[in-house]
Amino acid sequence: MSHFPYGVAAWLFLVGLYGIVTSRNLVHLVISLAVLQSSTYILLLGVGYRTGAVAPIFATIPPSTPAVDPVVQALVLTDIVVEVTVVALILALVVQVHKRHGTIDPDELRKLRD
Amino acid sequence: MRKSTSARRRSHDRGAASCGLSLVAIAALVVVRTRDPVAQSVTVSFYGVLLAVLFVLFQAPDVALSQIVVCAVALPLMILLALAKIKKQREHEP
Amino acid sequence: MNRKTRLALFAAGAAVLAGVFAIAFAGLPPLGNYRGPYGQMVNALVVPERNVTDAVTAVNFDIRGFDTLGEEFILFISVMGAALLLRRQSDESDREHADHADDREVAAPSDAMRAAGMLLTAPTLLFGIYIVLHGQLTPGGGFQGGVILASGALLVYLVGEFGNFRAAVPRAVVHAMEAIGAGVYPAVGLATLAAGGAFLQNILPLGARGSILSGGTIPIINAGVALEVCGGITLVMIVYLEETLEQKEE
């Protein structure tokens, strides 16, 4: 349990990478990329967690209550929203690739290049 | 007595967090093994909600809110829009 | 290189990577033994020094405000890139007119979806505005609220047709929203620079703890980021939908 989140983060990274390597469809590849990105969120939040601490929102609790680290949460929060627009950009690239070559299968595209 | 209550709560927190982590690990494998992109958009949005539950267990409500609105609304939207555009381009081809 | 070779190569590389991960993560402190002093210092100082109660939003827009400026511009550039990639090419406009002949059956939204969408649009927009305004008090902020507002616009499209969506959010308005939102952040920074402080230093009066206008420059930057995120995601939707469903409204 003590290093379980880090293990799950490594597992998610490898699973996402496996999805990218064995993908037969560029859109499936992009979604595996999103899974790969989520591994970093779990790693960061696992680093900032304190046992027995609460969320860093001091609206109803006194400011001296032990709380988890807010800096890693700020990093992950902006990262999640920026990720979706970057996925939109990559999907726009996929649409253009399909317009030019007529296929979104990475193996076929590789054959076209040769 | 107080010591045992907080120790029990701590073990409950740990149990819930490890349960959440195992579910997320299994869900990631399911997302990657789904080959059809349309089905995958549903799977990835469910994976996002599972991640948001895990973030709440890690005491991060801001991040969980962000993850829910992005992964359950915006990400499937982008995927389906791209797929619709690709399908329309296929209909144009001679 | 066929699939089997690629898979074997990947398995070997993944095994090495897993070993490296195991060595690296064994050195991290076990879960719950958070050691860093920076987070504890931020938690202790946020309420007395900035008068806000949400430490994460204060870190995002004030204490690490410069990083969020960079992230906001990553978002802006990605949206611009997607819009540029999907712009109408000169050869496509002829083809668009040619395909009006074929009869593409597009199902109208069902009554249940229409009813649910119409009931949900106004509360979604209201909820989005609430999340943005209370960003520095409770969990929320510009980023989350902006996406919720964009999903309100998406509901308008789902309930009606693309023509309704275009009438509700004209493209010029979306462009203006995104540009103004992206410009507010560096404008605040330059204004504080001109007023004698550092770039993005919080020099406005801090207000009463718990009120919407507390936190100095934080509510202003919050609103700017919400405008930008909402405008960005709506623009991506418009750009994707414009060519795909152009024929529906003709």
C-alpha cells in the first residue's frame, strides 16, 4: 500500500504505451495517449498526499488544519484542461492525414511512405 | 478510544484508496483494449469518472471537478467530432 | 517491421522501463509521508496573506501565477492550431455545393433529449458562472467553470440544429471572448508592473474573507481564464462542426 499509487502510475504509463504501439487506428492512438497522460496525475497526487489530512479548502475549517499539498493539485488541474485542447489539435491533424491519404491506419500510412 | 477511531478511519481511507487504484488500473487496460474509437469514447469517459472518484479519495476536489467536466464532456465530444468529420470525408471519396 | 517484431521490441523495452520505474519509485517516500515544506507553508500562509479560502486557486493564479499564464497560452495556441488546420480549403467549397444532391438522413433529436436539454441549458450556464465566481472560496475556478460554460453551448447544439447553435454563439463573439480572456492575464501583469510592483504581483485591496471579490487580482484573472477556456472549447466545436454539417441548414 505504501508505494501502490506509484506502481499504478507506472502501470498506466506502460498500458498507454502498449496502446500506442499496437494501435491500428489513429484515433485509438490518441485516446491511449490520454491514458498515458493520466499516469502523471496519479503520481503527482500520490506524492502530495498526507495521511489523515483534508483537502486544502479552508472555508469551514481553521487554517491550521493539516491539509494535503495544494501545489501539485494546481499543476494537475491546469494540465487536465490543457490536455483536452491538445487532443483536439492532434485530432485535427488526424483529420487532415485522412483527407490527404484516405486512411487512418498507422500500418497503411507506413506503407504509403515507402 | 480516540486513537482507535482515527486508526480505523485511516485504514478505511487506505482501503478505499487501494480499491480505487485497482479499479483505475483495470479500467485503463479496458480502455486500451477497446479497438473501436466510438466505443472507446464511452469507455474513456467512464475511466475519467473513475479517476475523478480516485482524486476525491486523495482529498483533491478541485482536480476531481476538472477531471469530470473534461473527461466526461469535452473529451468524448472531441473524439466524436473528429470521427464524424472523417466519416464525412469518406463519403466524399470517389 | 511487422507487428510481431514490433510487439517483441516493445515488450523488451517495457520490461527495462518497468525496472527503471521500480528503482526510481522505491526511493520516493511511502504514501502519506509527505515531506516537502513548500506545501505546508502555502497552506499556512494562504488565508492570512491573501484572504482566500481555496488554496489551490490561490496557488494557480497568484503564488504560481506565471506558470498558469504559460498554460493558458498553450490552450490558446492549440485552439488556434486546430482552427487553422480545419479551415475551409479552396478546393472544398466546390465539393460542398456538389453533395447537396445526396440524401443524408440525419435523425432529429428525440423528444426526451429535447426536453432534457432545454431544461438543463440554463442551470448548466448558471452553475458554470457560480463555479467561476466562487473559484477562490470553494473548489472551482476559471478552468473548470469555463469548460462547464462551453458544455452549456454544446447543449444548445444537441437540442437544436447547427443553425440554432450558430445563431446562439456567433463566431465573431466566440473569437472576441477568447481573445479578451487570453489578453486579460498579461494585461493584469503589465498593469501591476506599471503600478510599481512586480509582474503579476497582487497589489489590489484584498477584500473581506469569504466574499466574491476577495483576493485582489485573483477574481479578475479567474474571470479572464474562464472566458478564454469557454471561448476556446466552443471555437473548436464550431470549427469541427462547420464543415461536417454545413448541408443541414441549407
